[in-house]
Amino acid sequence: MEADLGLSTQRYPFAYDPAEPFVSRLGEWVADVFYDILPESGFEVRDEQIFMAYQLERAYGDKKTIMAEAGVGTGKTLVYLLYAVCYARYTGKPAVIACADESLIEQLVKPGGDIAKLAAHLDLEVDARLGKSPDQYVCLNKLSAMRFADEDAPVIEEVHESLPDFVNTPGTLQAFHPYGDRKQYPHLNDRQWNKINWDPFQDCFVCPKRQRCGLTLSRDHYRRSKDIIICSHDYYMEHVWTYEARKREGQLPLLPDHSSVVFDEGHLLEEAALNALSYKLKHRIFEELVTRLLEGEIRESLAERVDEAIESSERLFALLDTYTVAIPGSERKEVRVEPPLLREIERLTSVLDAIGEELVFESGLFSLDGYQMRVVEEHLDMIQSALALFRKEDGYICWAEESEDETTLSIMPRTVKEILNERVFNTGIPIVFSSATLSVDNSFRYVADSLGIDDFVSFSVASPYDYADKMQMKITDETVPGHPENENRLRDAVTLLQESGGRALILFRTMEELRAFKQDIVHVPEAQGLRFMYEGDREISDLIAAFQEDEESVLCSVNLWEGLDVPGPSLSNVMIWSLPYPPQDPVFNAKRTASAAPYEEIDLPYMLLRVKQGLGRLIRTSSDSGTAAILDESLYSKKEAKDRIAALLPEGVEWTTLTH
């Protein structure tokens, strides 16, 4: 359920004279909270937390971007929530907390989470509402199409039967309420969910069911938040990129005007920005789009241009089958941009230009529905923008993906720095990057440069926990001659699982690795008594809850390097299956090509941040203890990586070697 904790009966939780500088008065109250109010409720005074509070007072007072690196256990979330909520009330605009993924969102709003702590201990009721990404909601059109389609029809029919009555029967507006988010269907695996959820090819603007859609109703709900809107990085970036287009179409932006932004696990923001700015093209969707122009009484010349566009799109996607190459370990295929492909792109671009000119005449004749025509024009402008990137040498990244015998062409600009700088970091509002891992070698430049942030303040405080006493670190031994690499890792993993009695998180670099482990582990006799849970088999927050409740279980994941917070004995063992270098896909290959030292500037910093985050899942409270392990034998062939990982271990922690 969403956190909707009601509105405070008073504007601020402290006395405030409008003649005073607000942020200074806020800072005084925050100091009282951490020095006096919370300790009276049993919280310990943490110098790291108080230091962070003073740094955030500076950022909010000067409306700056701040890199706030604070280790596990510093209570950084409580600090930024206090500033975000009170500043929102001062400005009359909600704050936005953008999290790296949905599991992080759940950590904020779960019972006993940080927002609940504020309400319980500070008498501060917070109006916190979730703005989940569109793909976290059921699409009524896809649901209708899949009800009787294949072997998953029974579970999909259950979803249909669970819809509120007003979805399929007339009802008053007062009876409508948000529904249909992923969390309400935890039993569906990711494959089943992807058959019925929203995807980028759904044309919501002309959907007849939009007024009864759970996604639409959710937006109406969260926009009324007075204090905080919590969303994902992806959703915030989608808001940024679609802001102007939605205004042109007469639509509200995805998020309302807001007072400040917190990017939790902010080191992952670049990936979200690139994903949001990528254009996705399918021939079937393109054909459905342009044929709308044939529905009115139009001139023959426009009809001819539409036919030409469809034929050109068909040829373009046929050529993609010839000029794409599979990439091992990635679902993305490399596109070899050869002259025949470029010629067809130019031909399609030319036809779309001609259609645009024809639509100018048609608008004066009023032969087409005005709203429909604006929707088509907006889509065609998007496609033109995507295809125009091919005219910029080294200015774009493209790849292809296959699903259900249909090809999707994705195109994105090579960098997003300029757009982010203009639309996010120069908007004159406080922006907080919060994470335990924002720096590499004590420098914040890797994250700042990737996002185009020129002007920022920063600080770093370590975790208060005694890792030397609480954490054991192990690495695998060198590969035994004659033994397959995967066999060694399986043996090491089972040995560690037997020692900890399950109670483990195994982190994989790719879904391909996770699936291979899932297939292989059933053949290991020593693992037969262990209970494994796998990401993708059910909704992620439900999976995490089940793992925490079943103390001796083992959770296998690709995406829980950040955000997973499971204190206590349920997580006493963290294993990194392979070093989490970035994938060999078109996006990172483009970065490597542009770098003079790709391993040192791209691969190594990415891997080190990821390893540091993964190891951070182990010790979540001062009473936690356990073992962390890296099972990747490549440590022995990459001395620099081995030395750099050793250097980032908490003070007093040294590794020992697992013997085969």
C-alpha cells in the first residue's frame, strides 16, 4: 500500500517567525531533533548524522547541488527527509524523492520505515505518495488482449476479475480510486507481468479507457501530495524529457512543480537518464500510428506519402535483420550502421518530412480530427528526432532487441550532460545526491562528470559500525586446473551456504548468470536442503519480505546491489558471483570507444562502486555480523582490480582465501 500518512495539523514542527531566515531556523530544529528529541526516544546521537544535517542546511540555504556520501548506519535518510518535508511546506510545493528502483521506494514507505519513524517519534505526519513508473501498472488494453491468449490465461484472468467494478461498469467519479500496481499481484512472475503491464508502445493519449486506468488515477492521487512524492529515477527522468511535449499536447507534466529533489543512490542516475531519453521504434506501432491519418477525408497526396512511409519502415526493419549482431550476455544486439541502412533511414526521414508538410495543408482544411492529428504529429516529431541522430557522427548509440518475433530499434544520444545541466541542475532548487557510494578514490568527479554537474558541494562520512569485529571477507582461490570455472564457484557457494545455514544473498552480474545458477544448483547434492528464492519469480518487494521472514532461505538477485535493507540474521552471508563490470552492450561500448583509457575510466570505477554497494548489504545495524565473499577467479588475472577492491574494504577488514 502507498504511504499516505495524512497532513500535519500545523505547518511546521517548530515555532517560526517569518522575519527569520527559514533554512537557518530549520537547521536549529534539525539539530534539536538529533541532539535531544530522538535520543529521548532511545536513538543514539550520531556525529555523522549531525554533520550531514549541517551540510544539507548549507545546500538548502544556497539552493545548491550536494553530493552527500554517508556510510551505512549514519541515518542519512532521516536527515534528508526532515529538510525535504519542511522546505516543501515553506515553499508550498512538494519535494521529490527519486529512488534508484522500486525496492528502494518500498524501503522508505514500509511499516517501520523512515517515514513511519518521523510520524512516530516527532509527531510529524507526512503526506507521502508514490509516483510509480508506468510499467508498474496494469495496461487495460494489454490485459484484455491477453485474457485468453496462451498458457498464462488463467492467472491473467484472475487479474481481470480482481479489477475494481468501476473499470468495466459506469461509476461516479467519487467511486474511483488508484489500483492495478505491480505490488498488488505479487504471485505473477516477471514474464507474466510483462504481458499485461504498460510499455512504451502504449498510446495513452488516445486510449478510450484512460479515465478509468489505474496509472491515470494514481497520477491524480500523487499530484495532490503536500509534502513528498516518491518515484524512481526512471520516472523522474521521464518527467524531465517529456515536460515540454506534454505541455504542447495540453497534458499535465508527469510531476507537479516541486521544491527540491533527492536522488537516493544518485550514482545510478545517468543510466536512468539515458534510458528515458532513448527512442524506441517498432514497425507495427509505426504503421498503426500513420494509418490514423487515412481515417479522414484526406487528399490523395497525403495518402500516397503514408503508403511510402509504411513501405520504407518495412524495408528499414528488414535491413535490421541483416545488420544486427548478437552480444553474448546481453539482450541488446549491436547494429552495424552500413550504407544501405543509412540510405533507408534517409529515405524514411524524407518521407516523414513530406508528411509533415502535407499535414500543414490538412490542418487548414479541418479534414482530420484535430486532437488525433496533434498526437500523430507529436509522435512523428519524436521519430524524426531519433532518426536525425544518425546524421551526427559519433553522436548516437543504437541497438536492436527481439521479442515475440518483432524487432525494436532503440536510439539514444551519446551523452545527456547538456540536457541534464539545463533541465535539472540549473533550475535553482536544492538537489541532494545521497548514497554510501558516490566517490571513487575520494573524488566525486566520476559521478559529477557523467551527469554534467559543474557546480556542487560535497562531503563524505564513514559508517559508524565496527566492521573489523563484525565482518569477515573471503575471496575464491585460483582456478583448479581441469575444473570448469563455474564448478569452482558452485562448490565455494555451497560451502559458504552450509557454514551460514542459508541466510544469504547471492548477487549476479546478469540474468543470464542467475538463470545458469538456478539450473545448475539443483544438481548439487549438498544444496538440496537449501531454500532458494530468485528475482523474477515474483514481485520484488514480496520476494524480499519472504526472504526476511524465512530466516534460512537464500535470495538470488541481479538488481539488489543497492537498496536492500535486511537487518538481523536473515542476511548473514553476501556473495558476489562475478565482478560487476558494466555489460559489453552498445551503451557502454560507446563510452569505452570515447575514452582514452576505457578500463580505468569506465569499467573499473563502475565495478568498484557496485562491489562497494553489494558488500554494504551485509551489515545494516550495529548488532549485525556475517561473511562476505567474492567468487570470481578473475581477481587473480586483474591485479589492479584486486588491489583496488582490497583498498575499499572497511578499515580493519582483510580477506582470507577460500581453498578448493
